[in-house]
Amino acid sequence: MRGGYGADPSTLVAAAVAVILTTGTVRAADSAHEGHLMTLTLTSSSFTNDGEIPSKHTCEGGDVSPALAWSGLPPTAKSLVLIVDDPDAPDPRAPKTTWVHWVLYDVPPSTAGLPEGVKESALPAGTRQGLNDWKRTGYGGPCPPIGRHRYFHKLYALDTNLTDLGQAAKADVERAMAGHVIAQAQLVGTYQKRGK
């Protein structure tokens, strides 16, 4: 990865438990089945991996969350975490920060995905929302000030529930899930504002 993404703490969380096979798919050992490997996959009907995110999912459109689907959860998964962030902020040629767009945790493992434009009231029962970098809960779509940015949609399967972390930011959720990640999958979309 380029642009300072390697310093993102979430990559350190996953490094101890997962080996990336392909972008969008990670294989991890299931602690309850020594040597048995599970494949967790994250996809979207809204965009392809490494493809452009449609404007309706951005600040230039309706700012609605994309449809997401996953499969291959380890049978020991107790909850899921979804983090969407942009390591290219503010300028991909000179990134200075990772901007957080969406944080969900305690998503029940019985869930197979999220529909497009999911509202808080329609989230799976028990799902909790963390704060994005606009200091609010919920999805905030791509709105890059300059250049084409990458948006990492990261799904983590945990062997525990995190319970209520209060007004938790991404870093709080990552600290709470450290040592509990049993599988991870990743989907990357890109976006550049018109004329930028």
C-alpha cells in the first residue's frame, strides 16, 4: 500500500491473524478448528473492487451508503465490525491523515450484508455505531477535496462482542477489538470529484 496507509493501526490488528490472498478477501485461521482455513469475502453490487464509487454514494450525489454483502464467516464469529476510511486525505499526492467515513460494530454474525442507503433504524438488531470524522454517527460518503482517493471498506469478524463503547471513534473500536479478530475482508473503491 502507498500513501501512509501502512501506518494505519487497523492493518496492525489484522496482521497477526490474517494473510491477504487477494484484495477484498482475507483468509484467517479459525481458533476453534486448528489448521482449518476460512475465507471471508466482502463485495458490493454498487461498485467493483478497485472500481469507481458511483456519485450517488458521495457528497456530490445522495450520499447514501453502498450495498455491501459478505460470506465465509468463521463459525466462531460473535460479532462483526465495519470500518470505511480514506488513507489519502487530504491529497493523495501528499496524504496527511486517514479520514473515517463509517464505523459499525457489534453487527450480528447472522447478517449477510447491508442494503444500499441503510438507515440507522434498519441496521441489524444489536448493531452499534461509532463516530466518523465529522463527529457524527452514520455513513458519510466520499467528498475528496482534490485528486482520486481510495476508500477502504474493511470487515472484521471477532470472537467476542464489544458491547457499548459510548461515543467511540475508530481508534476506540480498534483498541477494543485488538486480539479478537479472527478474519478480515477488504473492498476498495475510488472517487474523484468532478473537475478536481
